[in-house]
Amino acid sequence: MLLDRFLRKPTAKEATPPPISATHPSSYADQVELALIAAVFTTATATDPACEPDEIRRAVDRWHLHRACRADKLTHITGLDDYAFARVMRNPCLLGGRPRTCVVQDAADALIAVGLLTSADVAQHREEARTQLLQVRGFDESTVGHFFDALELPAVPHATVS
């Protein structure tokens, strides 16, 4: 039965959706998975000269198609093992000396650990999200900023030490 699903051709009704980057080139307000991927890939592209800038769009489109246009629950990123997620993303570039895909999964794990699963959760608890993300190896203030920008959320002001 599973083999039949792979072998049959999609009907016009099941046509592949257009890439999300065509309609949403840099913001994914209600799609936390895409925002997280875009943030990590944006930072990695800026720090790794071997990575193509166009790879951000391709990575987001790959995940968007993989998720069939429903990308607002981080458990789907962490539900795949490292190898399966890397296979979907098809990207060897590094961030902080680690594969970008591992950084994305670790960031998703960190947010899930404090109950932040969706874009609405992150919007309600931005400071907690920022704190959790900064504990992930490969994340810094810039990456967190890209994440909030992709979710169309204002940045969290940095905590001041008295």
C-alpha cells in the first residue's frame, strides 16, 4: 500500500504547492518551523563563505514542501532523527562548527523544553524563547534577532545587569 502511494502520479488536485519563498520571501509570521530554519540558515550563510545566500530560500522551501504547507509546530522538526532531518534539508554547511540541521533541531528542542511549540507560544513568551535559544550552541543575539524578524515579532530588549 505504501509503495502504491510512492508509485502513483499526483493528480491535478494534489499538485505541488508553490514555493513559500515566492509569496513570503523573508517572513513566516505563523510558521515557527520555517522561521527557525530561516534564522539559522541566514546566520550560517553570513558566517560561512562556502554557503550560497540562495540556500536560505531553498532550505525553507524544502521544509515547507516536506510539511505540506503546515509548519507551525516544532515537534515535527524534533520528531525526525538527525539523519532524516539532514536528508530533507540537504545542506552540508556549518554554523558554529556544527551542521546547521543540528543547530535547528537543538533550538527546537530548547524551545519545546519550556513548552514553546508554536509561533503563538513564542509571541507570548519572547524573553523565555530568547533565553532558551541563547543556550543553544551556534545561536547568538543575531540569530535570535533573525528568528524574531522572521516571525514578525519585535525584538526583546536585552536584559540589563544592575
